[in-house]
Amino acid sequence: MSDQSDSPRKPSTEPDIAAGSDRKGPAIVSRRWMLLKAGMALNGLVGLALAVPIVRYLLAPARKDSSYKSWISLGPADSFPMGETRLVSFRNPWTRPWDGETDNVAAYVRREGTSQFKVFAINCAHLGCPVRWFPQSQLFMCPCHGGVYYADGSRASGPPERGLFTYDYKIAGGLLQIDAGQMPSLSNTAKLVNISSPTNDGDCPCRG
Amino acid sequence: MPRLKRIYDWFEQRLQVEGPVKEAVLHKVPRNTASWWYVFGSAAFTLLMLQIVTGILLALVYVPSAAEAWNSLNILNHQVPLGWFLRAIHAWGSNFMVAVVFIHMAQVFLFGAYKFPRELTWTVGVFLLLMTLGMAFTGQVLRFDQDAYWGLGIGVFILSRVPWAGGALVHLLLGGPTIAGETLTRFFALHVFVIPGMLLFLVAVHVWMVLKLGINEWPMPGRLVRKETYIAEYNKLAHEDGIPFVPGAFWKDLIFSGAVLAAVAICAAVFGPSGPGGQPDPSITQTVPKPDFPFLWIYAVLSYLPPSMETPFIVLAPIAMVAGLLAVPFVAGEGEKSWHRRPIAVLALSMVAVSWAVFTHLAMLTPWSPHMNAWSGDTLPVEYLREATPLVRQGAVIFQAKQCRNCHSIGGHGGERGPTLDAVATRMTPDQMRYKVVTGGGNMPAYGKNLSPPEIEALVSFLETLHPKNEPPAFDASQQAAESSGAPAAGSGSRTP
């Protein structure tokens, strides 16, 4: 039994020394306890010095959304027929060599005028599942929980709190470009969105 | 065999483990704890060992790279001899482990085993449960297919709802802005190094406390736990009416663990491995993602939440659940252990079990998901269109072509998101149908912009025919009264022939 070896020694003064020097006066602080504390302090310092780069390494992916995004061309703006919605795919601008197919990103482009577009992320605003476009009924339907959106991206029915996410776009040199690179999510609009006023194209802070 | 004995002694002299092992093996446990109810903890441990062994074997082939993982799983399934079986054992072992851990927890709760002095054992157990679920989730991601991709996407959307820190948390979870190469490698590190390491450490702590504090005695109504007296009472019980843990209680553990392993092997052989499904290419939208079994209930709950509840619920519910579990031994650390005298505990457990089962069942049936191919694939029963006018037939075509069928079933086929329409004419008058189609409402989109007035007329005239032969269609009583009194109601004359 382990008790046998420990118990007779317990009443001795050793635990007191170990507990600290304050009560018994400085005379009892032996050299070896001093050195132990010095060793602990050294390890604490080095540990702290190591922790800083380690934590920074760990937190490296947590960057501003804008630093992940860049403008990507989706092809000539005129290749999108007026009044129709088309599925396009592009390579994500932020990549690693071993990303494989995960860099293929899809989006829906709706041309509303000569230079008016709406570019929707395929991710449902509820939980991110890929919505499908049905041109016959002019609806986007989500396969997960049945969220439905109208052609303009506004919420039609189902659990989503808001309309589809949109990408910022511009037309440069006849090419339709979008500001992409980030998986669209509610991260910047965790606050509740009023569903009675569906996506207002101008004020959504959480663009893809 | 003197030679064997000499070898044993040589090792024992250096290792000196005989004492502690004998103490652990032969320590006395109360006689009635040698019960089939006390076998789940050891079964969970056995399954953990199985998962570690099969996990290492799979790691011999699996490539934790977003570009190669899916291919390597297919090669495991189809080219590596018995690779499919190892994958199947690992997948089924995971299902069984989650189930057994939950059953173990339910049993411990029902038997009051979390009460003094075993509060910390319960606390550690709660973290073991969380880690088991963490292993199940990270494992689902390593099966890098479409379900894994979009399942993780759901995780991202849940995490993104955390106020303020949501965006940063998503980046940290994914190792970047999207689910891609660095996502898989960090889930691999979590699944293979981080969580198993913590699991093994906490299992050691958990088992250590079970050995030191003794197995919970069989609860007897009226035998109350008091902090002042419990330990003396327990020691007396174990001493006077106790049997050595081995073999008295241990044989049941052994047999149950063996049976569970056999069940895993049989399920693996019969049902095979899970996936991989389609390749993890997010530009493929023809997919119906669904999470693995342990998380199906969350998938169902998220479908039923009203939009205004989503964020508060998603952010607060997990915290509340874990806090509730952790609080159990500190709220009810003393008193009755027997379920005969703990009605609230029994009711709470039953309620949780029934809710879980119901939500899981609902998630498996997914009545809220549109059937994406119903409009083009499902046929209409012939008798619905027999002797139909051209207008009715055109309405039937519009019903299909405008994807109404994706949410509304007819003749037992089609989506179930909306009500089935086989007898819709008995519930709604044509005017009500017209109004509903144009304006939508509830869970139905408004079709006013997407259907021309002639199309709406055709559609409604088709819906009007949908009623059983012996049941007349619904009618507007006030309109009929107005018509019979000679004053034509507005709008009634335009349509009727």
C-alpha cells in the first residue's frame, strides 16, 4: 500500500518548506527550493515566449474578410441573356495547391438590364445548402429544409430569415467581375434580419 | 512452467505492476452491481479501442488532402482488399460508440450514480460525451464527400451566427475563407491527434475515479445519499456484501463487449461502409445533403425553428444543454438515487429520449424538403385526367411544369413540404385556390408574378377536379345564397360556363 511509505513522514517539516518560506522566515528557504523556483520561472518565461508565435500561428486564418476576397471575371457581360438566371462556376481566388475540386464555386447570375446584374451565392441563407434554380417557376429551392427564394433573390418561404447572399459586381472591359473568395455566411449579420424586408441590394454587409 | 515464471518475475521486478493491477482487479464491489445494467461503460471503452485500431489501419491508406481524400476512400472501398470492411467497421463502430455512450449516460443518470462523491466522474463523462460527438462530426468531415462538405457548411452557418466572433470562428474552423485544403487537414489533426489524445486522457481519469470511488451501488428506495455518511455506508456495503470485481462483475462486461463487437462486425459486413457519396465539388448543385445519424435531430430541429428563434436558439441551446448536464450533480448531489422516488428525473429522461427519437425520425423522413425532381419525374394517376377537358389537362401540365409537384404530392408521389392535393377541392373553393396561388402565404411562395392569368385559370380548374367521387367540392355558401336570391356575386359570372 502506498500509505505505508508516506504516512510516517507527513508530520515532519518538509511539507512546510515546500509550501513556502513566509511563515518560517527566510532562513528555511534552502538553495534547492530557490533553484527549483528559478527553473520554474525560466520555463514560464520561455513558455510565454513560445506561446506568442504559436498562438499567432493558430489564429492566422482569422483575417478580415476583405483580405480573402478579390475580383474574379465570370466572362463577357454580354454572354448573359437579358432577364435570365444562369448558373456559373469559377475557381475560388484564395487557394492552396491541394484544394482539389473544393475550389470550384458556383453562383447564379441574373441579368436585369444592360449593365444591371444580380450575382447570387448558391448557399441558402438558412444553413448554406446549395439552392437550385427552376426557370419554369422562377424560384430557387433549397434541398435541405425547403427554403424558397424568388428570382430577385428575396425570400419566398421556408426557414431562411433573409434573401440570398449577393456578390458585389462590376463590369470592367466588358467582363462581369465579382468580389468573391469567401464562403457566404451570416457571420457579419448574426443579428436578426427582418424578413419582411427581403435583401436590399445596397446594405448587406455580408457579401460573398 | 518454471521458465515462464522466471520471465514473469524478471519483468515484474522491473515493472512492479502486479500490486496495483491486483488491487484494481480484486477490489470488492457491492454484489448487486454485478448487473447487466452496468456493462455500458466498459462497452464504450471497448468500442473506443476498436475505433483507435481501425482508425490507424485506415490511416495507412487514407490521404488527408482535399484533392485526394475522396479518391483514396474510393480506392479503400474498391481496390484495397477488405478496405471496405475496415471502413464499414470504423463507421459502424462510431455509430455504436455514440449510442453506447448515450445509453451509458442515461443509465448513470437513472441510477443516480452522479451523486456524491461521483460528481467529478459525471463531469468528466459529460466531456467524454462531447468528445465522442466531436469524433463523430470530425469523422464525418474526413469522409470528404458532398454530405461531408455541405454538412460542414451547415456547421459553418451555425457558427457564423455567434455574435461578434462568428466570422473569426468560421475562419478558424475552416483554416481559411472556404471549405478547402486547410479545412480537411485541420479536421484530420482534430480527429486523429487532438480529440483522441484528450479522450484517452479523460477516459483514464474517468476509470481511475471509478476504481477509487467504487462502482455505484444498486439504488434502493429510501437509502439516501448524505455527504457525511455515504462513504462509510458504501465501504460497509462493499465489504459486507461485496464480491471481487473480477470475475464477479467483469464476466458480464466481457460478454457484453464481445456481443457489441460482434454486432459491429455483422452490421459492417451486412450494410457495408458509409459512402463516400458524390465528390466534394461545391459547384455541383444536384445534391441533397444530410448529416450523419447522430446529428440528424439537429437538422430536424433547425427546420422547425421560426426564423426569429434561429440565432438565439442556435447560439444559446448548446451552451444551455452542456451547462444543464454539468449542473446535474451539483444541483442534486445528495438524496434519493432510486428511480422509484425520482419522478422528475425519470420524466426528464423520457422526454429527452422521446424528443430525440421523434426529431431523428422526422429528419429521416424529411417532409420539409422539396422533391427536386418530382415535377419532371413523377407521373399523375391516369384516373385524375380521364375525361378531363383541355383546360384541366393544361392545368395539370402547369401543375407539373411550374414545380408545384416538388412540394405537393398527388397520388402518393411528389414533395411533402406542402399539403397533399388529392382532395384539395373539398377543402378550398376555386376563389380560395386562386388567392392562395397568387399570393402564397404560410410556407408557400406567391406565384402571382410567375403565372399568367390564363395559366392560373387552367391550374385552378385542374385543382377543382381533385376531390373523391363521393365527396363534393367545397363551395362558397354566401356566394350560392347570393346567386339563389337573384343578385349575382362579383366575379362569379365570368368563369362558370
